[in-house]
Amino acid sequence: MVDPVEMLPGVHRRTMVTTDDMMLVEITLDKGAVVPMHRHANHQVGYVISGEIELTIDGVVRVCKPGDSYAMPGNVDHRALAVTDCLVIDIFAPPREDYR
């Protein structure tokens, strides 16, 4: 586990555990924080612990609340907007080298 890193204004990540095949990451977002549209080769699934987050995945907009989960195949455009302060858990497969 590593210390939290501010990856974007109002967006912090903390890598919790990594194996050869996957990575578990805790992400906190301040209300109004944006992760702009991007894509990566890694598959990504996530779970909302607290708060409300608006996700755009492959052009489809969805608001997720505590208890909701989501999935993003690799190489699909996606973005996030924190409607409120949020805590989410993301799993990446394979692990993201830039998050180690």
C-alpha cells in the first residue's frame, strides 16, 4: 500500500494491493472534481462506497450512489464527475504501471 497521491485537482488515489494480474485502488474525489475523458488498456471495475459520482462510459451517462458498481472494458472512453464528495474502490486488470 502506498500513500495517497493527488492525481488531479480534488482526486486522490491510494493503491491498496497489487498482484501480477490486478490492482485494487481507493479513490477519493472532492465535490465537483473531474477526471476528464480518457482511455487505457486496463479493464476497470469499481464500487461506490460513499457519495455520488456521474460516470460517462462509452458515451452513456450514469449516476452511481453508494452500493452501485460499474465496469469499463479496456480502451473505452470514460470520465467521472464527483456530484458530491466520493469514495470509490477501483480494480484494474492488468495492474496500471502508472499507479504503482
